[in-house]
Amino acid sequence: MAKIYVDLKRKANLSEYKCDGFIINSSEFSCYNGETFSLEEALELKELVKKENKIVILNIDMIISEDDLEALLEYLDKTYKEFDYFIYSDMAIRYYFEEKNIVNKLIYNPQTLVASSSELTRYYESGINVLLANELSYEEIEKICDMCGSYINLEVYGYHQMFYSKRKLISLYDKFFSLNKDLHDKELFLKEELRNEFYPIYESNKGTFIYTDYIYCLFDELLKIVDKVNFIKINGVFIEENDYCKVVSLYNRLLNERENVSILYEELKRINSNLSKGFLLNKSILLKVNENEK
């Protein structure tokens, strides 16, 4: 049975969340654009999560530059023994854990990149968990889960990050057009001239991020693969804490209590109706197949 893990919010009552683990998003080394926590706060919160008998995960998924390496190594030296898992995207973090011989603590999350069964197999063989890309059809997700599901993590709900640049693109836009507005650390929306959608765009001190205009939602389909995957992640970015707790509860009821799926999904839509299955019902062009599998 897949375990549920969620982003920890500052006002969260840990005991109210029907989940198996919490993600503590690092202020120093995560790209999460919600509540983040300093090293000192993360270590304190880790103790609180452990008291709830929950898994505790540290998110350090920032792209690392050479200028970041010294601070990163110091940070990892203080944390690698303290957390159950680490979400990462940069190979510098993998190399560190390989030297410690504890890659089983890693969850690789390159956002849109792992859409290949052959690539995922390499991580599977190394003992590293992987967050699978959301740009896949359900048929393709099923196929990958059959191959190496025990190391697969799925993001099943939330605004999905489509774009990340370390450049401060909104600030550059503001400067170029002499707007003189404070647009940093604010949830804004990007609209293309010939499209109607409004995409959340956010600039932090880590760079610029663009998200889907809808909440990606993999719900009833989970019942067919729930015993094949390791974790499912419910993304909390841009979702109010009260609504977030309700969403987590509904997924728990779906997976553990097996209540009526249609009724649960209607409850989910009442929280926020801007739901989409994304590419789930489409045939994706992203999945590459091993030559041996043809």
C-alpha cells in the first residue's frame, strides 16, 4: 500500500493530517514556493513529526551551483542522519549520499524529466526512489509501475511545476518596462496572448517558476496501482492549509477506507473544482522504451 506524504505548513496541526509522512521544505536548498523552514526550524520540526510516528522528509531540490557547494556540504553534514528521506534534483546531492553509502534515503524529483522507463530502471537498480513525471498517460504509468513500482513516487494532486529557471525573469521584466513594482515573492499569473489560460508564476530568491493553470488530480485511477508504488505526494503549494488538510483526508479515505469513489471525488471538487487529469487520458510522446522491450 502506497504511503501518503504531504508538505508541512506552518499552521498545521500534525495530528489532524491523515498521512504517513511530512515534507519539510528547506529555506536554504528547496525550490518550494510555500512555507519553508531554516535548518534550525527543520531539525525542531523533525522531532515533532517523529513524535507523531510519521516519516519525515527534507526537500532540498534546488539546482546547485559551484558557489552553493560549500554551504550545501555543511548543511548535509548536519542533516543526513536526521531525516528518513531527502527529495533532490541535483547530482551533487546524489554524489554526497553515494559517498555515505545511503542512497536509499534519496527521492529523485527532476519534475518533468523522468518519463522514461529505461532511465527510471537505472535509479531502481541503484536503490533510489523517483518521482515520476506527470506528463504521462495512465497507461504508461501503469506499465512503469509494473516494472519497478516499489521505487516509484507519484505526485497525485496539486499545481504542477512546468518551468524553472534560476534567473529572476519577473524582476527583469519589471526593470525592462520600468514598472517599479514589487513583484518578488508574490503569486502572479502569466497569460499568453493567444490563449485563455492563466498560469501561476512565482519569483523567489531561487529563481522563476511557472505552474499548470489547473490542479493536477490522479484520484480513482490510484486504486489500480496503489499496491505497486512506494509513496504518493500531495502538493501543497498555493493551497490554503484548511483545504489542504481536507484534500489529504479524502485521499486517505480513498486508499485506506475504500469509500465510494464518486462521492469522494465530488467532495474533492467542492474544495476546488479547477481539477484536471492532465495527460492521464492522452497518449504521451514522452515515454521512451528500451530497445529490449520492443
